[in-house]
Amino acid sequence: MAGGRWDPPRYKRIEKIPFIPTELEIDALIAGCGEKSAALLQALKETGMRIGEAWNLKWIDIDTVNSTISITPEKGSHARMFKVSNKLLAMINKIPKKSAKIFGTYELRGYRGSFVGQRKRTARKLQNPRINQITFHTFRHWKATMECHRTKDILHVMKLLGHKNIKNTLIYTQLLPFQENEQFISKVAANTKEGCQLIEENWEYVTGEYNDGGKIFRKPK
């Protein structure tokens, strides 16, 4: 406009509620992938780290004695250390040590196509199109939502994700509104070893003793 000033409209980001799959769907996708992909996805599931953080993991970041993984943060978030399961450590140890990095021996964008292919095959085999909605970042959303529900501690979830601004974490308090009549699956641990394994897999202790039939654990379906 002659003699005038034009201010272009500002783009306003539209908030979308993240897709949250069931744990059974996540586990089915992991089981349908090759060994290296399965280990990568299991790491995302257990820690909620970003795909870039997982892709850059090095062998020196793995502490098999204390069962921990340390990550170098991206996007200006905080460095974190995660306690992980023996199952994940065993999956990682099956990967050949061909370089300093565990997963990212080539560009991440080159791997995405392989992941999409494995995801499509799994969704088709199980006749579950929801699996095709699972992205790398879905694992982060799922972990944060589960931890928010389990602990009711938003600061814990903020620390887990490495967020510096709690506003980025608050969305998870709105997701997956469990009802009083929510359904659970249960397992019984006959000894301490089995009990520890269930705790590592995020099962919640309910009742019982090892010397009286076993301890009962549960988690949402």
C-alpha cells in the first residue's frame, strides 16, 4: 500500500492434543522391529528422551553396573541420567560395537524411512492402523503421560523430560484422564527378583507378601 505500512499477520500455533497409544500397541511395534530398532524404541519408551538424544548415545553413556543411561541434552534442555531395565541393557548389548555411537552410525533422517517401513508392516500384520500414528516423539508423550498419572508430580515429569519451562510439561496433566473404574492388568511376583523386574517395568505394587502367595502388582490396560 502506497504511503502506508503493512504488518503481515502473525502465525499462531494451534495446540494439538498428542496421540497416546496403549502400552500394548507400543510393545507390539517394538516387537515388530529389528534388533537395533527395537533397542532404540525400548530406550525411548523407558526414558522419554528425544530421538536426537537417543540417536547420539555413545557406548560410554551406558553404565551396566548401575543400570543407567546418561544423555547429552539437545534443544537447550537439561542433562539427565535414567535408571533403565535389564531388558533394555540386554537389547543394547546385542548391537555390534562398530563405532563410538550405539545407534547413530549414520544420519537420523536416513533411518526414518526404515522405521516407517517397519511400522507399516507391523500395523498391517496386526491389522491395527493406530500403530501407524506412533512416531518417535509419541514415545516421549506416552512416557510423560504415564509418569504424570503414576506420580501426580509435575516437577518430577519436568525433570524427566529435561524441560526448563514448566508450561511445556503441563499439557501432560490433561492427557489420559483415568476414571475411577479404569481397568488394570495384574501380575504376581513370587520373589524379590520378580518383584524388582515388575517395578522396572512400571508395575504398581498393590498387596500381598512373598511368603503368602506372592506380591500383586498392577498397571492400566
